[in-house]
Amino acid sequence: MLVLSTRALYFLALPCCGTRYPAPIFSLLLESRPPRSFPWLESFMKYLFTGGGTGGHVYPALAIADEIRNQQEDAEFLYVGLKSKIEARVAPERGYPIRFVYSRPFPGYLSIWPLLRFGLSLGMGICKAILILLWFRPHIIVGTGGYVSAPILLAYGLLARVGLSRAKVFLYEPNARPGLLNRVVGRLGHRIGVAFEQAARWFDMKRVGVVGHPVRRQVIDVDRCQGRQTLGIEPEKKVVLVFGGSGGARTINEAIVEALPQLRQRADILVLHVTGRYRGTDYRAVDDTAQQLRQLGLDGDTADWYWRRDYMDDLHLAYGAADLVVCRGGAATLMEICACGLPALIAPLSGQTDDHQVANARRMEACGAARVLYQGVRWINGDIKPCLDSDNLARQILDLLADEPQRLAMGRIARAQPTLDSLELIKVELANLAAGLRPPPLNLDFPEPEEQLPEDPNALFRWVQKRLDEKDQGRQVTDPEWAYLQYQADRLLASTAWYEIPLGARNVGVKLAGCLQYRARLPLLLEVLQDRRPLGAWQRLWGGDYRHGGILRRNVVEFGLRFMGVADEPVEAALIRALAEDPYFEVRAAAARILGEQHAGSGAAEEALVKALDDRSGRVGIEAVKALGRIGQDPDLRNYLSRFYLHHNWQFRHAVVGALQGLLDRQVVAPEAIAADLEQILATSPYFKPEFPLKESLQALAERLRP
């Protein structure tokens, strides 16, 4: 039995929800159970929309709401989102009241503090969402995904469980691979609308309907001539529309500005650049783009070939005017450009929990409607940051502008992708939901699902190793697949998720870069190896020395430099420095080993290895001995090695025998010089294999020296 009085709960709800709507329903809620009759049989309907954070979640919701409002004048609407996100501005501008909850994204890595902040924010959001639901009493809840909708949907689940909500829930999933939230709350949805058939496999097929993607009417009805005339663009111009979603995209903004000097060489080009209005602690889209333009000397009059806009409410006109689009890989964006029949260069956002933008972009590329430009990484101000290759971006833009048949073919394929009657299908779904009708379950004949890459970084590394083994056995790797594998290395290199042993995702990225022989990342790996930024005092209490730990630096040498096989001066200098200065003995040992394997004939490497014979770690000294046997050129090396003939560690003596064999094979020392030393080498060993490797090696060397 509930203890709170009607008046108490009423006044709890008012500060959170406002006073526009009366709340007579509280006495019904608290004094008796809701009636068995359906509330949607009343004369008007109440719709609650939730989903936000980005335009990809907001605009589909508003497109659905607009369609309903056009047909149901008496319907009431409420949008629930975050105060700091795009819905706080866009929903009221479109005439929809909005209320706010607390929420934050699920942390992509298992660290205690992010998880605590997430749990606290979600808990507060659910409490506020409960009050909103009790106050507004929606008949239909429409969730369009994103972490913003989590509080409302989870609050509904709690209220429905105790009989305090009879609303019907329609979930919409725009991506080919459902987002994390919709996968979690899928059981709460009475109907689930998916944009792609392959997404249906994640849900109960009895509740799924394939509805396509709700594209705004303005986009569907856009006209090329109207768009150019309204924006004042000359007919002969080749328009490249560049934008990064509702908030903008830093990597796209920076790359397109860097590419402008190359793009302006084409006389008929017009770059329409929408920066977005994102403002954060480390990046401000408008201000930073303006500063970058000033640094390149492009802050003058560029009206003939480059237009910059902070935001465009009439983006559909830009779609109509464009010949080519550079954009993110969100489902909403892709369906809009497909509805307009535009070829695209897609730069998907990396680092998301489920990487759905990359999945969307690859699907577009596979059907021939777009090309994918994966985000890479580079060393910026002492750390690894994501970036987009501006030279490649400029090259791809100029290539497509010069190839009109290819561009038109991509546009035709793109136009065939979306379901343009999606809004009608969704309205039918909502009408059936309100009437209590359930359409027959789908009977989809799914193709064989594509092999999904493991989400765990270490499992992903093992998967790539297996794929490379298959390549060696004759199974070819296509160029798009190879680019995708390199992207996986970049994605992990840019990650700061250090949650699993050893040392997290970045460590696996180093291994992947080496196994893939990703030589474009060699300069970055050298920076990591030579990074000497110390950890803070608190972090040092848990072990470690520098920002990039010893195990990671070791893997830079053992996986990165070793597998790439580059033996130029920068690599040699980095290895010599690591051998001399790195505090972690495994890094020094690995540096000695790679110098011996790949840097033959280098006097500097030989000198560094001789000095390493005095290293405080026996393992480093042993590797230095072996390396000198491989690359040493000085006949006097025998004198440096002779002090290990009676060393108490048999592994030193074993390494010396191998080094003497190497020097003899390469004719660095004379046989008679070595023969005189054989009796001085102690042959005993605690190595308990029956073959006694040290003694056998010594005997083999003696056999070679016999006349």
C-alpha cells in the first residue's frame, strides 16, 4: 500500500514538470488501480517522445511528431531530453514542450569512477522520469534511441510493473546494428520499428516492423534549382557540402580546412562548410575553425569558393544544391542524403561502444553509394588523438568531382536505399498500437550474418592474427577490408581505456599496428617509445613510470618495430636511446634484440650494444651478447666477451658461445683466436634437459675448429 498522499506526490511532480497540465489523475493512481479500459479510447491522445543527444535521435522523433500533429490536431505532445543537448533548442522551436532529465552515456570501459557517475546520473534521471510520467500520463511513448531516452524507458518499466502506467511503447532503431540502449530495453517495447531488416534479428520478431527511416518532408521534397536559388549558388558551381552532424565534428572540421588549399585549385568548386556549434573544454567548433583559417591565411574574402556556416536550419536546401557530401555515419544523416540521391564521403565517428556509424558507413560503401574515410590517429601535444587525413580527403573530393559518371551512379544507388514512405508506415504502427492491434509477425529470410569483430580488444587481436594467417594461406584481403583492419588499430591506439591486463586498448592497438605492418603509424610508435612524461605521484603508487607504461613500450619494440621491419636512422636512434635510458629492463632487452636482428653494419648500434654488456639487468646483457654475435664487426669483440667465459649465469656463457659462432661465420675473428679460448669457457650448466645445450654448442664449435 502506498504511503504518500495525493497532495504530496502532486507537489513533488510540479517542480520537475511544470504546471501546464492539470494532475487530477493522482487520486486515481494512489487510491485505486488504473481501470482495465484502454486510455487511448479517450477523445485525444498524449504522445511522449524521448531520444536525443544528437540530431540522429532528435530529428526522426520530430519528423514522426510532425506527421501526427498534422493529422491529430487535439493530440498533446511532450518531449523529454537533456538540457545541454540539441533537443533543448530544436524541440521548442518546432512547437513541442520539453522537460529534462539526467542521463549520461554508458562508459566504454570498466572503470569505477565513470561507472559510479553513470549510475548516479541514471538513478536521478529515473526518479525525475517517474514524476514526469505520473504527471503527463502519456498514451504512447516513442523512443528513438540514445542514452537520453534511458531514464524514461526504464522509469516506464518500473511503473508498468506495479500497474501505474498503461502506456504503449514504440521503440525505433535506425541502425543496422541496434544501439546499446535499444538492445537492453527491447523487451519493454510493444512494437519495435527497425530501419534495416538485419536489425530485426536482435529483437522478438513478433513485435518488429520494418519501417525504414523517417526522413523529414522538406528533405524528400527538396528541389535542386530551388536549393541553389534560395542559397544564391551559381548553377555552374560544383558544391561540396561538409558537415559533421548537429553538433559538428572536430576531425571533419580540421581536415576540410587543411584540405582547402588543394581544393581551391579547382576553379568551379564551392565548399559549403557547416562547422556546428559544439563548445567543450578542449574544442570550440566555431572559434577553433576560425583560428585555423587565420593560420592558413584563409580568413579573407572566400565567397567565390568557400562558405562557412555555424549551423543551418535549412539544411535540406544545402542537400538540394550539393553535388557531393562529406559527413558522419549516423543513420539519420545517411538516410537523408540517400533520399536526395547524393554521393557521399563518409567519415564515421570512431570509439563508440558498438561502432554503429562504422557499420552504417561500410554498408553504404558495400552497395556502392559512398566511400568510407576512416579516422586515423596522430601525435598531438604529447598524446595520441583521432584525426582525418586531409590529403586523402582532398584527393577523394577532387577525384569524384572530376568523375561525373561515377558520381551520378553513386547517387542513383543511394536514392534506392531508403524507404521513402517510412512516416506512413510508422503512423500505421502507432495506430495499431493505440487500437491494441498486433500485426502478424515478420517472416524475414535473413542472409548469412556478416562475421562480427570481437568487442574485447585482446580477442580482436587474436581474430586479426587468425585472419592474417588465412591471408598467408591464400584467402585474399580486399582493400576495403584492409582499410577496416587498419582502422581497428587506429581506434585502439586513440583509446584511453586501460581497463584490462595488460594495460588496455592502446596496448592492443600497438600490437595490431605491428601485425598489420601499418608503416604509416611508425612515427607515432616512435613517439610513444620515447615519451618520457612521468606519471603523477598517486599513479606511481600503483606501479609504472611514464604515461605509456613499460609493457606498452616493450610491445612497441617487439610487435611494432620488429614486424614493420624498418631499419632507418630514426628507428635506430630510438632503439639506441631505449637501450641506454629506458627504466624498464624488458624494453632495453627488446631494443638490444631488434638492433641485432635488423641493424647489421651500424657502428652506432654496435657501440650501444657493447655498452649494454654492463647493464644492471642480466637479461639485457644476454640479449646484447647475442646481438653482437649477429651484427658485430670489430675483431676485438672477443675481448669484451671473454669476461663472461666463467660467468656464474650459464645463460651468459651460452650466449657467448652463440656469439662466437656468429663472429666466426661472418669471419670477423680468426678460428685460431677462438680456439685458444675454448678451454676457458665453463661448460657446466644447471639446465636439466638431457641434451645439455651449452655443452653441445661448445662441442659443435670445437668440431668446426679442428684441422
